[in-house]
Amino acid sequence: MNPEVLRETATNLIGAYRTGKAIRSIRQHDAEPTLPDAYEIQREQLNRWSADGESIRGFKVGLASVPAQKSLDATQPILGRLTGRMIHPEHQPLDTKEFIRPRIEPALAFVLRETLRGPGVNAADAIRAVDFVLPALEISDSRIQDGPANAAEMAADNAGCGGVVLGGHPVHLPAADLRLCGCVLYRNGEVAATGAGGMALGSPLNALVWAANAAPAHGTPGSALEPGHLVIVPSLTTAVTAEPGDTVTTTIAGVGSVTAVLSR
């Protein structure tokens, strides 16, 4: 894609955010975007949000599980950026009109104490940099009709970032084995999905390491993981459709629970 087409695609996606109406595809003028094209489209959107006063508050590691990657023919995760308006407290009603086709799933939220800047970040670096972990619910969304057809479409759509509901009980890394922590997702009091931390690249910590090393390669604003940043790792269970009026809770063993309430 040439720069003009990349900018046009970013404009269309931003328009979908504002109007609540999904676009048909990110393909423009018969041009099939590559993954580098997609991250350029993502960067263009972030530049415009930043110009409008939005702040980058962290990252999402999308497609962190093998089943999720297979669903889009991907071979690696997809990095997205979290802005301040995407982060919500638990138990406070969420306006479902802010989303187009929301889905919700459990996540772990790493909160950083130190900078992580790749390449070359390893697990020891990541452990040292983490301040604490929070349970979270990630609301993914798609500005593309019928959802992304491939990894490039997902990357262009900011990895499907919609919103994050954070729990309020911080846990320090030595207190939990994130690989083995079991996870249950409840929707309106009924079990909707189960999983474990190991679904995310073998350990959510591996997803954090991947994010630190991947961020600079994409050359986007906030390319380092900075103190205070959130890094959201979903893919612990399958995602479920979020409907107006739903109450969704996840419990992550050794980490805690968090509840999202979706307004009618």
C-alpha cells in the first residue's frame, strides 16, 4: 500500500470508531495490506489520537494463544495500543453503544515499575520490571464487518482493542504461578468458559517479553514499555459475546476476580 492509501484506511477506521458503523474491509483499491502496512495504519491512527489529546497507557498482546493464531492464519501475536479512554474500573456500568461487536474475555494486566525496551528483553528482565499484576476483563471489538479476515486486518484495527476493566487487588509476581493459574469466566452467573494462564504463549510472562521485544520493531508511539504502562494478556479462555445488560466476572486463581457490568 502506498502512503496515501494507508492514510485513507486509517481515516476509515477512525470513522468507524466515531460513527459506530463498521467498514467492509481495510483493502483499498485492490491493495492487499501486508503486516508492516497494517502496523503503519495502526500508527497513523495513534498519531491522530495523540494529536487529539489521547494518551498511550499500555499495550495489548492479541492472538496470544495457538487457537487464536490459527483462527487468522497467524504465526505470532499481534500488538495493540491501549489509550486512556479504553481503561475502566470494575462494577461501573459500561456503555455498550461505545462498541460495534464487542466480545469479552479474561486477561492478566501487568503493571510496570521499570522500562522494558527491546530487542533482547528476557524473562528475568520482565520479572524485574513488573510492579504487580491485576485480574482484568478485555473487551475486544472490531471496526471491520464480520471481524478481521487475517492478522494484517487485526493489526490495522489496533489488535481489536476496545476496552479493559481492571480489578482492584494487586498481586506481586512471586505470589502466583501465572503458567498454572486456572481461570473461569462467568456470564450472568453461569460458567461461560474455562482456561489457564499457560494458554498465553505457555505463560503470560512470555507474552510480556514478546511485547517488549516487538514494540520497537513496529516503530509506533510508545515503542518502549514504560513505568506505569499496562500490558494486557488475554487468550486465557475463549471470548464470549457481550450483550447489553450482561454481568461478566472472571476469577483467576492466585490473582483474584473482576466484574464488568454492561449497561442496557
